[in-house]
Amino acid sequence: MRTARPGSVSIGLYEGDRAVAGAVYQPVGGELFLAEAGKGTTLNGKRVRVSQGSRLSDALVATGFYYSSKGAQLKRDMAIYARLNDSVLGLRRSVPLLWILPM
């Protein structure tokens, strides 16, 4: 079963303009995702792999857009959101707290 829980905290580590590591913690579900460039991703210490799905219509997608969208920009954002919503299994608007830590 695929779920999208609210309230995640994301942290990314960059060397210059290259992402080298990241973490996403979801406290409600107790999920800790860790990733390192070239080494893959784990969930609570167990390796995570991408699904075998190949159709967009089977995808659960999380997206976000700027809170400051107004007027014409908001209309464009909503049109994209509507088209995407019609193309996927489920669409969630998710905007986690994000820190980027330069090295």
C-alpha cells in the first residue's frame, strides 16, 4: 500500500551545486529516508528500490508550488496541477520543510 503522510522534514547536503546526501524524516510514521550520491537510499536502515511500475497512471505523485503564486501565475500553476491530477493514480500537494547545508 502506498501512502503519503504529512509533516516531513527534509535536509539536503550540497558540495557546490551537486547534491551529495539527503534525509527525509516523517515523524508520524517514524520513517527515516537516507540517501547518498552513488550509494542509493534506505528507509529505516533497509535498502529502498524504485517500483517496477512504468505507467504514469499508476503513480502516486507529490508536488508543490509557491505560496506566493497570484493572478496569472496561480492560474498557470493550477492548470498544470489539474492536468497532472488527471494523469496519475493520486496527486498530493506536499511542501516539506527543507534545509540545504553547503559544504
